[in-house]
Amino acid sequence: MGKMLRSFRTQMIIRLCISMLLAGAITFGFYKLLQFYYQTSNVQMGDPLADLRRTIARIGDINVFLIIFIPLAILFFFLLTKSYGSHFEKISTGIHQLANGDFQSRVHISTNDEFRLIAEDINKAAQELKESLQRENLAVSSKEQLIVNLAHDLRTPLTSVLGYLELLMKDQHISEDQMKHFLTIAHTKSLRLEKLIDELFEISRLNYGMLKMEKDSINIGELLIQLNEEFYPSLEKYNLIARVEMAQNLHIFGDGEMLARVFENLISNAIRYGSEGKYFDIKGYLDQNDVVVDVVNYGSYIPEEELTHIFDVFYTGDRSRSLHRNSTGLGLFIAKNIIEQHEGTITAYSDPIQTKFEVRLPLKS
């Protein structure tokens, strides 16, 4: 009821009624004053008021009433609705500013009717357009940075491959052992180049929806236990002990192969970056309607300025680029994309004691 009373249409009807009441009251008061004057005063022929009375009689009382009433009603209605004119002007100005690309200005209307809702929608549109423009500018600069990064990452292994192949072609006195050594290096660099190209192609397929998810019922606990066993050689290499804690019935609906990619990346990162510690933990548990998986290592931590960009494919400060050249630096971006396509989230936390990656996926209903 209160909302209906505050609506623009109701307010217009109320103001129209008030205008008519005021105009009617003034017109009626005017007639009463004339009537009182005629009854108490001795009006003579030729008196202006006597002429006025004859004119009123000739035109008709009702017609004279309307002649006075209608202009007064219009005047009062204009005065009572004057504030709405300023609302229209503010809204028109706001739309004009949006059309001219000014996303900083805001429309402020304090009423509780539709005008305030329109102002809020204009302000929301301005904010969304501003954020969209910022994202577009970031995307343009990011694409430019991506080209630079790709040129560097593709050229480095390719230069090595070409260099060793040229040595093999030019030098006729290379021993068989040297030849095997050079070919091994060229092969290793070629594998890195292939991996980088494959991951870039996979990013494109994920972004454009070309990579189809074959979703089915999956027990995350069993998947993680199996993956942990596959990393046994790496654990031995880095002298790490994996502590696995899994709750029962961690069932979700998802693509097992894609999710395995995600957790392979997180576990390999935990082993690689947590080699300074003795342990790393894999924990799976239920939190309300989510299946939560924590992968925690106790090695070097990620600085805060890098942590906010760690899932960004374009971020040049990615530690994997500078510390471990065997990593392409694209794994976490792909992992985030896969998790989001499963309607989940992945977040990272880090301090001098531990670094934790938390994955949340909706529990299978």
C-alpha cells in the first residue's frame, strides 16, 4: 500500500486533486465575498461591482466559476509538480552524459518513487559501463603483453632447437656422445614448445566453449588418492611426504579428466614450490553444500602483490616464469577456467608459513 502511494501515478492524482481543491476553495471564497458584499452594502447603479454582477449574470455563474477555477487549478498543479520537472531534467542530463561517455557523473534523486529507481538504474549502468571500459582497456593491454610473453616463451626453446640443429649440420667432427647430448637438449626444448602450444590451444578452446565437458558422478576423494599415488616419483625426488585426509562420500557432478588436470597442476605446484618443507597436505571435506579440497605446501610463500594475479594468464610476475622454466605459467589460468565451468571457485592464500589453494565444487544433489 505504501509503495503504491509513493508511485508517480498516485502522486500525480493526489497533486491534481489538491490543485482542484485549492482552486475550488478560492473560487468559492471569491463568490462568498461578493455575495456578502452585495448583501451588506448598498450597491448603486453605475457602481463597478454592480456592472460586475450583471456581467456574471449574463455569462452564467457556472461559466464564470469555470473561468476562474480552471486557470487556478492549472497554476496550482504546475507549482505542486515543479519538483518533478527537476527530476526529468536530472535524468535527461544523466542520460546525455552517458551518451557522451561520461561515466563518472551520478544522478541523485531523494524521492521514493519511480524517479529514484530510474536514477539508480542510470547510475548502475554508468558504473557497469565504466567497469566494462576498464576491462576492455585491460584486455587490450593484456593482449599486447600476451604477444610479448608468447614471443619470448616460444622463441626461447625454438632458438635452442635451431641452434643445436645448426651445430649438428655444420660441424662434421661431432662425436656420437655430443650428438646424442645435442639431440636430447633439442628434443627437450621441442617438448616444452609443444606443451606451450597445446596449453595455448586449450585456453582458446575453453574461452570459446569449444572444449566440451563430459560430466558424470565423480568421487573426488578417490580421484585425489589416485593422483597422489601417481606423483610418488616426484615426492621421492624432492624428499616430500604427502599427508592425505579425505572425508567419505565427496561426490560431485563433473568431468573427471578435466578435474584431474586441475588437481595435477595444484599437486605439482605444491611439490615444486614446497620442496623447502618436509610435508604437503591434501584435504577433502564437506562444507554445507560444497565439496572442498585444500592443497597446502610449506615452502616459499607467494607475495601478496603476486597472489591477487596468480590466476591471470597475462600476469608477467608469475613465479613459474622466473623460477621454473619447465612450467609454461598457464596452468593456474586453465585450472580456474575448468573449475568455473563446474560452477565452483578456486582461491589462493599464502603467508610465510604455508601456501594453500582451496577448490570448492557443488556437492552432487
